[in-house]
Amino acid sequence: PESIITFRQGKSVVDASQLPNVERVATYMKKHPDAKVLIKGYASPEGNLAFNEKLANARAESVKTILVKRYKISDTRITAEGQGIGDMFSEPDWNRVSICTIEEAK
């Protein structure tokens, strides 16, 4: 399962409208205690590269913080990493995301 959390331009704070997407990850992880999640943060191409790299990382960390603090998911089960500028989508705005991918225990 995958969950996508979108962000406003230049921001790394998760909007209230995106919290259900974070909660879906938390709910899954509580039901599957051996699962881990990989959170990859991305920025859109506007702005300077160094700022966007920091922003991409901050977006991934922002989602991780909510999972740990609000939902009490162990941080050892969460990997958060910035991926710089996203190019998954042709629409630049759509690349302002953190993508959470659940990794099942082997």
C-alpha cells in the first residue's frame, strides 16, 4: 500500500486536509506490527536546488514526526528521506509530495 501526502509550495507542514492520508499509514502499521514504512519527500522544480533538497527532506521528516508523536509508531519502523526535485508528474505542483510506501516484513 502507498499513501501520498501533498504540500503547499515552499511548505513542509502537513495540512489538516492531508492528515487522513497519514492516518491511513498509521492504522495499517498498527494492524501489521512487523511492517515498516519508507517516506520519500519531494519538491517541485521552482526555486533553488539547495532549498528544494532541504524542503524535500523536511517533508518526509514532517510525516515521520506525525506518525511517531501522534500515532506512537516506533521511529525504528520509519525511514524518511528527501529525494530532491520530483519528476513523477508532468504537472509541477503534483511533485510537492511525500510518498509513503509500506514494506511488509519478509
